[in-house]
Amino acid sequence: MQRSYPILKEKYTVSPVTLDQAKQWLRLDIPGYVAEDAKVEALIGAAIDYVEVETNLSLAVSDYEWYTNSLPCEIRDKFLIRSITSIEEEGESGFTEIPASNYSLIPESELRSRIRWNPSFRTSKTSFLVTFKAGYPDGKIPKRLLQAVRGLIAEWYDDPGDYVREKKTMVDRLLEPYILPYAG
């Protein structure tokens, strides 16, 4: 069986870290001071992207699609799945949605979920499309990940130069428990 992995369909539109939060962290929360806003907004985006890529987590709820060539049961990696939007099976004339009464999302832990199928559900199809929402809901990002974003913003604001990292930084240590080695 060939492995497949979910892909990002639509990323969240509201940043999990606000400009006001970042300006407060950098001690730039001076009323009327906007000279550094564009720089701080760019740093927010870069820091969030860095943390999301390193941990393979979405820091806010996003939409994903997963094409698979077997009946989907376990969703690999850690995706913080919040809900399944739809599951469709591929036939000769395209995809047909499977009624939601035939499956349910079972969280096994915060970082892992599986799909439980109704015992009476039967299909001869072998290709499926699962659409789901995953990521941390508003205000639920673990403090350790939020601190990593904060540390990156501060580090890059204070020293925008390029240098070689020869030792683990605070951010590396904060992200370490969330990083899964890729064995594919």
C-alpha cells in the first residue's frame, strides 16, 4: 500500500499572534508608534512559519485534504484534527460523498486521531478524499510553542543578521518535544 499524507488546502486567515501581542513582547507598545509595524508583522509571519514547519503543526485551524488509496482509518503524523468536513469515494464518474452517519472521528490523544467506520458500511472503492479541519483553536496554542514564536520574533528583531548556530537556542529546546522525525 502506498502511503499518502494530508495536504494544506486553505490556511487560516487570522494570525494566531497579533501585532499588538508582538509589540508588547518587544516593548514597542507605545501609543501611536507605528514605525516598526511592517517589520514586526513580517517577523510574526516568519516566526509562525518556522514553528509550523519545524513541528508540522498548524498554530490555528486550517483546512486539509487527504487523498488515500485505502479506506482511511488512522491519520498519520500529528494534525490536531478538530473535525471531518467530508469523506468522498472515487468512482468512475468522480467523487461521491459518503454520508457522515457512516463514520466518526475518534481522538486518541491531542495529537492523534482515527476514523471509526460504522460496522454496516461497505464499499468496493479504493480511492478516497478526506477533507478535515485541523490545528490549534483560538487561544489554545501550548505556551511552549507560543514562547518559541515569541523567542524567534525577539531574536530576529534584535539581530536581523545571518549567523551560524553552533549550539541549541532557547527556541530549539522549546520545539524539541513537538518535532517528530520523518521516517518516510
